[in-house]
Amino acid sequence: MQAERAQRRGCPIVLFRLRGCKHGRPSKPWHGVGTRVFCPDMPRSAPDLTPADLVVLGLLLEQPMHGYGVNQELVRREVRDWAGVSRPQVYYSLRKLAEAGYIAPAPRGRAAGAERGPAERGSAEGGPERRVYRVTAAGRRVYAAALARPEWATQRPPPPFVTWLVLATHADPAVRARQFARRRAFLEAEATRERATLAAIMTGTGPMVVVAALVVSFTIRQFEAELAWLGEVAAALPGGHQEPE
């Protein structure tokens, strides 16, 4: 009966989710996602925010930025070392966050990283050349709620090398030894790079210096711990030690 009444009143809601629908004169224009059309007065479930979405939202909490500025800042902070966020993901996250009402266009003015770049001209956002975004009150609430989720502290993602080690039970000992050597060389090079990064961080100032130093220090300790463990693994399994190619 409710569905029939909604049809008679011209409410174009697929599946007829009628909660909050005022039917005749909605407060905002109708909008659609795919083949589904939603009443603007009907409450919608909030989208799930991915780590990439939260990285973008977190940067915008620091100061309003446009997409090109966000990408510049992520490159400067070497985001790929601590979060997998690509350049296209930044623009996807900006659209997603804007559609959810978590960010909104900021008043006109100079944004962080405001140098013009080709990525901003005719970008996939479909907005002006450089649309500067700020975080809304709803965005601040959802960001705080996301950081309170218990899975941040309880996940145990399997390291790829550990997965390989289990699979390598049936590998040729010579192949296994070469992979051990490659891993050792990689860890030593990365530890050296991160020590240089830490030294550069300690010359800086600002509220993020302490956090950045702690993250890099932790990364260095992980590399050092795995290097010590690799020695035990190589001694325990056939194949012994071998110089990397």
C-alpha cells in the first residue's frame, strides 16, 4: 500500500524506501546513483571510508587544499611508505567525500600547494580548475569515529615475504637462497634510506615532526629485527647463504 501511494504521489524511489520521504515537494533536487533514484529527504546510509579516504580527509583537516595540493603533500610525506594512496585515488576520494557531505568547497583563497598543475585542468572532478575543499562538521565526526574503530589495533596482515616463506617449503634450495639474499639486500638498503630520512626529519619543526620521527624509527626497527631473523632462517633451512644477484 505504501508503495502504491508513493507511486501515485510521484515519489520515484526504487525499492520504495519511504523513511523520511515527503513525497510531493522535497527540500532538495532528486538525485540518482546508477539506476536507483533517491528522495533527497530520505536518510541514506553513510559510505564506508577506506584508509585512502581517511588519509585525504586527515590532510584536509590540517588545512584546506585542492586535489593537486593533496597529491603534492602526499609525495612530500612519502605516503607510499605508510599508506597505499595513488594519485587517482586522491581525486576519487575527494568526489566520494564531497558527495557524502564530509568536505565542501572552501571560500576563495590560496590553498596549500596552490601551484598550478596539469592534473587540475579539466580534472575528473568536473569542477573549476582548482577546487579547494575544507572539512565539514560531519567530516570531523566521521573521521573521529573511524579512528576509534578497534580493527586499527587488532589487525594482523600477513607480510608477503612470510607468505612466500611458507610456499617456498617446496622450492629449490638454490632458489630459496637467492631470495633470502635479495630480501637481505633490500632490507639493508631500506634501513639505510630510512636512517637518512630520520636524520632529515629531526632537522625540521612543527607538530608532525615527532609523529614522523616515531613512524620512521619504528620502520627502521622492523627492518633491523627482520634482518636478524633472516640470519636464523637461512641457518635453519637448506640452501645456506648466497650473495644477491
